[in-house]
Amino acid sequence: MRAPRLGLVAVLALVIALPALAQDRSLQARMGVEEFRAAGLQKLDAEELARLDAWFARQLERETTAAVAAVDRPEPSTRAPRAAEAPVDSTLVGTFTGFAKGREYTLANGQVWRQTDAAVLPGVTLETASVQIRPARLGGWWLKINDYNTRARVERVR
């Protein structure tokens, strides 16, 4: 969280400061006499130097506009794409014999989900059990068998 705020401050400082620096200042004034000569720019006549100053001003304007647009644009989400954003209420196909890591659960709607954690629900055997699949707060999904409080973390296979 801190890095984007610092970036925003830096961009705002750039947006405010650079146009002020570019106004009424020649390239030679911005570079300094020594650096201007080291770059060989003293060889340019007044018209060539004016064209170069104008080019730099246009570049500065483009970069400033791009920086402002980048700040206004929302950051891309770092969250992994989800199989479906909506919760799923369905029934399991076949017999449910409890939770086990790596086990796949086929739903009546055709979806297949695989358990990714070590949750267990021993001693339970159900035919066409009703299930709820809900998004987890920090990403991923929870599968819960109706009428039982134990839930298992799952990922969609297909």
C-alpha cells in the first residue's frame, strides 16, 4: 500500500514541477553550460536550438500527460481470476464419504471441484448431498455440506 502512495506523490510532484521548469527556460539553462557543451549542443544555431527546445517541451508534455493518466487509471488486480464470482448451490453426484485432501467433488450442475486443504469430515456418508460453495475472503473457495459446520477449501477443476 505504501509504494503506490509514494508513486502518486512522485508523479504529482513531477506534474507540478516540470512544466514550471520548462517555462521560459532554454535547454542550455536547464542542462547547465558545462553539460550543454559536453553534449556538443553549442554547435547548433539559434533556429536549431529553438527546434530542439520545442521538441523537448512536447516530450515533457507527453510524459506528464502519460504520468497523470497512469495515476488516474485503477491498478490491475493482483487477485487470481476466479472460476465463477457467484456462489454455487448444488448437490453432489453420487455418494459423499467425507472430506479428504485431493478428492474431487462432481456437482449436479456439471462443475468439478478439488479439495486443496486437509479438512476432514469423518463418519459421514450421504447420497446426493446438498452443498454450498462460497468465495473465501482472501481468495479461493469454501465447500460446505449442508447441515454440517465443517468446510473444505476447494478449487474448480472444470
